[in-house]
Amino acid sequence: MTTNLTIDELHQLYASGGAKPSEITAAVLARIEQSTERLNAFITINKDAALKQAEVADANIKDAITTQPLAGIPVAVKDNMCTTGLRTTCGSKILGNFLPPYTATAVAKLEAAGAILVGKTNLDEFAMGSSNENSAFGPVRNPINEDYVPGGSSGGSAVAVAADLSSVSLGSDTGGSIRQPASFCGVVGLKPTYGRVSRYGLVAFASSLDQIGPFGKNVRDVARTLSVIAGRDRYDATSANEPVPNFLNALTGDIQGLRVGVPPECFGEGLDAEVKTAVEAAIKKLEERGAEIVEVALPHSKYVVAVYYLIATAEASSNLARFDGVRYGYRSETAKTLAEMYQHTRDEAFGAEVKRRIMLGTFALSSGYYDAYYEKAQRVRTMLCNDFAEAFQKCDVIATPTAPTPAFKLGEKVNDPLAMYLDDIFTVTINLVGVPAISVPCGASSAGLPIGLQLIGNHFDEARLLNAAYAYEA
Ligand code: GLN
């Protein structure tokens, strides 16, 4: 039984009676199990529940596909989204056995739309990383070449789609964690506008930057999944009360007159030559399809990595204070006093990168340094917002590379955090500004590694953004 189908293809197969959800689900689960040793994309496989759910779906699947957008579709979810009674680890020892008492809104919406949750995917611990090497459950490998990283932090969710272990998947993106692994693995990945998708049940990393979004094999699958998960949620005060269109209807492929902004700042030093060539060729393609290319300026681009790593670590240090061994998760057994219990728990159960960020963030927020670091970073964040507001006067979408290089080798950057952080140069800005952005495959390097084109839209303009990506993909 085939596992490599898009949603449209699977629904056609169900409509024709060529397969049933239980057969597809069984095949997907078998493929996940076979791939585990090589790719390590899943932390928890939801085998029994998925099979049971699929069997129930078998009964009326032909009707269901007309009413439920994800009827009978196998989906995988990053393991930092809570799922009732299904282990949610965040890739951390500290939540190694955590069974949430509730389900994240985005995941509940997938299930209500008929999706079958096949498992929880591997990630960098607490979504901190760009290579998936920071997981307490071991690194994920890139299915295109297993010596290479899949990107991070949502590496498992990207690999799930790239290696046909699910049709679509969810990731979270705080500074690029959907788009960069999508680009490294050759799939489509979207970070929606901040507030477009509820964060309820997403374990917080940096609350002003975090956003859940979909991975898919093509833009249509991503558009459909976004339509399902988007919308106001009374459990998340930052979710926006914006109407949610059916994003599939926006995919006309017509981009006649669309103004595509190209910022020269994103094509300078440090950009891999093959990435540059591929992304420039992709922009040419958009022009051939009727788009108008205009130059836009993003003058504060040189500060983005510094600003992001101050704000993200500051928020993380506060969010991660709750993991103290008292309420849930791991508790040290070596402590003799309360203070020791906090210290030993956090020392024994957080990994090196998480500790580094807690220390950086705590320092940036400390009273003597708050003005010099955190407040200054917030000021530059406002300037970045102004840069984008100005750019969007001149254009409808902005085109950049998703990442400065294709995937790198496992172990290559893991001991050099700064080199790893610099890999996020084109993605973090988007979260600081809160706009949506998508990564679509735009070719491969001479070593055969995928390259991603990043298209950026204005706030809540996902319909136009998705159509631009769709036109390029076509
Ligand atoms: N790579 C970035 C970081 O390490 C982004 C992570 C993310 O988007 N979750 O913070």
C-alpha cells in the first residue's frame, strides 16, 4: 500500500474505493517502524489509537471526504504540542514521561477534521536548535542523505513528510523551525502570521515569537491544513479574531502584476553560491509568470540574529522556570533540600543548549543589564517592523533564501553555537515582525541537497502568499 500520496491523491483513492483509511494507516505505521533506526523522526508512535481511529473512519470514508477536509489523512505532530494521554516530551528528559491532561487546539482541530494522528515527532529540546541534534531522544537524520541534518527544530515533522511517514505534519516556528527544516528536506513549510493559529497546548519557548504551522508535500496540502488549524481560540488571548478563508480557493496560480520585493541585504556575503543561484532562478520564474520584481530595503537585517537570540532567550528563561520538579515531569532523587531539588532537577534533566539559553536569557533580563540588552533588542525589533511596513508599501510578497546553506553534516556545527545561530539569519526576522512566510523547494545543490525559496507575506495575507508559492511550484 502506498504511503507517498498528497491529500488530494489520497482522497481520490478513497473515493474510488482503491484503499481504506485503515490500510493506508497500517502502511504508514509500518513504514514509520521500519524507518525508526535510520531516521529517528518519531519519539512516540500512536499505533493502537491510530489503527482504531482509522477503522472507524473506514465505515463512511466516501461521505467523510466531502465534509471533512482531512478525512482519513495520516498526520504527524511535533512533540511539543500536548495530546491528552499521549506522551509529550518536548525532546527533553524533563518531560520524558509527561502525559498531558488536555490536547492543543491545533491538534484537536486536525482530529475534528478527520485526520489520523500517527505519532509525535522528534525535535530539538524545547524547540531550541537548527539541526535536531539537541534532542534528548537522539538526532534525526535527513532522508535525502543520512549523513546530513534535517534542520531544526521541527526536523522530525519535516522528515515525516519528506520520507512518506505522514501526508502532512505540524511543526512550531519560533525563529525558523518550520521553514528551515522544510528547506533542508525538500518539502513545503509555512509559518503563519502571529496569532493566526492558537498556541493553546503548544509548550511555550518564546511566547511572542512561537507559532504553529503545517508541513506538506505541496502548497495545496499546506493551504488546506492551514484552513483547518487557523482561527480565534478562546483559550489563547493572542489568537486573532480574523476571518479564516478556505485557503485552497486562493490557489489560482495567477500572479499577474504581483509585486515581489527582493532585499539585496539577503543576497550578500555568507550566502552559499548554489543557494544564491537557485533562489535567483526561482525569482526569475516568478517574473516569467507575470510577477513584477522590485527592490526593497531591509536596512536593519544585520542585527536580526543578535536581537532574536536576546528576545528568544529572555522569554525562554521565563517560560522554562516552571520546570522545577514540583508540578510535573522529572524530579531529581539526589536532593536533600528544596533548593537542591530545584537545582538538581534542572541540572540533571535539561540539555546543554537549553541551559545555555536559560543563562543567556536570565542575564539579559537581570536588573543591571535589562536596558542594555533586552530593552535595546525590543527597540530594534520595532525598527524591523517599520522596515517591513515600508517594504510592503512597495511590494506584496518578499523573496529571500530560506537558509544561507543547504543541509550541513551531523556534528558539523554542534560545538559551535554561534555558527548554528547564524544559520537562522533569514528566518528569525519573520518571527520578530510577526508576518507569515513559507519555504518552497527551489532546486538542489550539486551534492543533491534541497534548497528552499522563502516567500514572506504581510500580516494575515496568507492567501496571497500561498498563491505566490503555488504559482512558483506549478
Ligand atoms: N533555530 C532557532 C533557534 O534555535 C529557531 C528555533 C525555532 O524556531 N523553534 O532558536
